[in-house]
Amino acid sequence: MRRTVQAMLVIAIVIDLAYWTIWFSDRDVLASEHTHAYYDFENAFPLADLWLGLACLLALLALRAETRSATFWLTCAGSAGMYLFGMDFLYDVENGIFTSGGGGVVEACIVALTLVFSLTVLRFAWTRSHAVI
């Protein structure tokens, strides 16, 4: 399970970097809708996603080094992911994003992956905190 969580952390970091690189270079590739309100909503996320990426990186480094701080950083990463999941999910439901075609399918996948990632990391941190030190 440890290797799975490490792989998930790497994937989360890569997706985070790729998403924002694409968003700021050609947002139409990722946008689920093309309204000013949607762009404003998405533009509110970079700092929160930066925190998630940093927490994932520090969790990954702590897990590899087998330090006591791994539990802390895993909990930070998992809880940041849950918060972002909640924000995205509620916006998407309230604004009909999930039913808006191909963009909605992509958004649903992102939201689902965020939830699975977050719950997995939190469960690992909680149930194996004695094993990550």
C-alpha cells in the first residue's frame, strides 16, 4: 500500500502541474464551460492547488525518508484534496457541469479522482501512522 500511496502522490503532483500549465496557456482545452463566472471560479484555485501539490511533495519525501512527519503531510494532502473535492463537486452540481457533454465527463473524472486520492491518502495516514515512521 505504501508504494501505491507514493505513486498516487507523484501522479497528483504531475496532474496538478499539468493542469495549471495548460489552464494558463490554453484554458479552452480544459474548460468545462466558457463563461466568465466559470473562469473566475477556476482562477480562484491555483493557490489551493499549490498547497495540495506542496503537501503531496512533502508527504512523498517524508514517506521515502521514513520520517515521523509523513503522517502529518499525508493528512495535509488528504484534507486539502477533500476540501478541493467539496468545492469542485458542489460547483459542478449547482451549475450542471457534469451533464454538459465531454467537458462534464472530464470534470467528473477529475472530481472522482480527487475523492479517491484524498480518501486513500487519509485512510493510509490514519491506519498506518505507526508504520510510516
